Amino acid sequence: MYDDLINKAVDYHDDVVRNIKGIRTTQALFDDLSNDERDNEVAVAAEAAGHIPSSAPLITRPFDYGAVISYPFVPHNWHETRFSDGLHYGVWYGSHDVETTVYESVYHWRLFLSDSFSTEDRTIIGERRVFSVRCDGILIDLRRKERAYPQLVDRVSYAYTQGVGGYLHHQGQNGLLVRSARSKGINAAILRPVCLSNVRDKCQLTYITNPAQDRVTVERQRGRVWLTLYPSRFS
């Protein structure tokens, strides 16, 4: 069925970049419980005591880096994406570089804002955390395949790619490499968490937009514009 498409694999050993929602400034989660500093310390200690110790905290602890790897693979969190129908398995997405993750995440962020705040003429700010994650495993290489199979980078329909993802998942494959549909960068779509490890902070980003305008500015350093994107150009 996909013999001509799926005919190359690569033994991949490198970092991929994951871009998720996050906050730049650490928040004191218990400071609204009491004005007494000692009471706050007791609340923090009690919350910590309730945690189950983990031998791999960067992967499993939800208040640390759990979402970076495990979140997309939990059935409750499955949803429809380019390579998943959202019903049978989850897919973890990363990119070769930070800029590609920005194009991908800005596209989906703007979709959400269009659905929720399309009539509002005001500034909306989104904060992101970006991580480096080690990927070790055999991946199906679909890079440059988009020339013969433009459906791989279709910006509207995921019908073809979800079929590809379902086939690879059924075959027990680790995942794939493919060009981004939103930029010229490369994405990794990972089907099995076993090939992901070693989560590390890379940078933080701030997205700034107005739902009434076709523009998103991105800051890596507060107050300094790093990228300016116009979502209609890659939607």
C-alpha cells in the first residue's frame, strides 16, 4: 500500500526540539492560602510528601517534565493530528530546530484564538517552554518525499497522513521524519516513547498577537522581537 513511500529508514541519534505551553516566571502555587510564610512552607512540604517518588523524574513527574514526553501517549490526551486520528494512539511531535516548532505551534495557537476570540480586538500573549529531547531509534525517513507525495504537507487535509501514521503504528515503527507543512524545517513524529529521553530546557518564548490582525511576534528575550509571522501565509 505504501511500498513506494515507505522505503527508507535512518538510524537516528540526535536531539529534537519540543515546544509546549509554559510560563516564563515561576509562580508560588500556595501563596494565596496564607499570608504567613511558615504556613506556605508547610503547604509546599505537604504537597511534596504526596508525590510518588520516581526513578525517572524528567519523564514521569507531571510537575517537572512529564508532559514533555509522556503526555501525548496517554489515551486521555489523544487528539486528531497530522499522523493520528486521535482514537487509537498518540503521536509526539518535535522538530530539528526551534524556528520550525514556532511555525507549527503558532499555526495551532492562532486556530484556537480564531475559534475563541475572533471578534476581539486586543493583545493576547502566550508563553511557551522549549526543550531538547534525545531521540535514539530507527525512524522512517520521509524527507524529500513531499515532492512525489504532496499530501504529506497538505495544509488542510490530514486524511492521507493519518493513514500513513496508522499503518506505521500498526507495524510497530518508532516514528518518522518529514518536512513541516508550515515551513521548510523537518519534523519528527514519534509513535513510541521508548526512543525519547534526556529532557533539557532549551529556551522560553513569548507569542504576542491580536486576533483581529494577521501577525504574531515572537520573543526569545523579553522585549526583543525574534520572529514576526503572518499565519495566513502558512495556513
